[in-house]
Amino acid sequence: MSRVGKVPVQFPSGVEVSAEASDLRVKGPKGELRVPLMADVIGVTVEDSAVRVARKTETKEAMAMHGLTRSLIANAVTGVTVGFSKRLNVYGVGFRAEAHGTKLTLHIGYSHPVIYEAPDGVELTAEDGSEGAQAGIIVSGIDKQKVGQVAADIRDKRKPDPYKGKGIRYDNEVIHWKAGKTATA
């Protein structure tokens, strides 16, 4: 039995959870999310303040989906109550970031500013950088997958350079520095 899947997902009093035929709807103070369910292999029951996930069959597919479905439901409950956020730092002389609503303008060493448009449900904010960074970008929202994907897309605009450290990196990301060329006489 899945160690993750057998633990029930507890949800607070301000959250409504309802199971439908093909998905689970989670509604809370920050918004509403839908979790797709594989109804032919996974069964979901909503009790007083908990959601239980159980396998209908003992196939390999059902075993794989058991823990995954429970994790997706737990992430949806966390998203509608607390939300998710990722912080990115911009390193480089003259590099900066400006947020205007859902648009993020990045000045990251190219001949033109890079403009990134965030999808619905994701909020972008720019602020002063931390620990030597020129700017900080905070990506926040209720959907964990969307927040992570937007942060990865923004980082992809200028990945960190292993020689000088310039670029966009996650707040806790460690850069493995490379030695530059040495002059030999």
C-alpha cells in the first residue's frame, strides 16, 4: 500500500471539497481548483473534514496513481488556503526586472527588453534583490504546477552563467562555478 496515498488529506473549515465523476473540486478563500481523477482505478471519498483516496484495483497503474492523486489533492487544499510562491533573483550589472500587472519586463543584457506575460491565476511582483542580486521576482498563485512552470519559464530567459554568475536563478539555487581560462607563459 502507498505510504503517501493512505494518509487522509485534512482540510480546514473554510474549504469546500466535492467529488464529481471525473474530478474533485476544491474551493477556498483564495479561489477554486479542480483535480482530475482516474475514476476507473482510484476512488475518492469526502468525509467531515478529510478526503480519503483508495485504489479500486491492485494494478500497477492504480498503485502509481494512488499516492499521486493524494498529493495533487493536498496541493489543491494548500493552494486555496495558503497559496504557493517561488522567488527568483536576477544577478548581473545593469540587470533589472519590472512587473506591471501580469506582464514582467526583464532587462537582462540583451539588446532589447524581454517581456513575459503570465497566465491567468499567476501573479508576478518585482522587488529589490537579496544577497547581492539586482532584482527579485516573486511568482505566486494557487496552482502549484502553474507557479513552478512560470518560474521555470522566467529562469529560462537567462539561465545563470557558471563563469560569472550572471542570470536569473531560484532563491536557494547553488551555482557550480567553473574556473576561467588561465594564462600560460
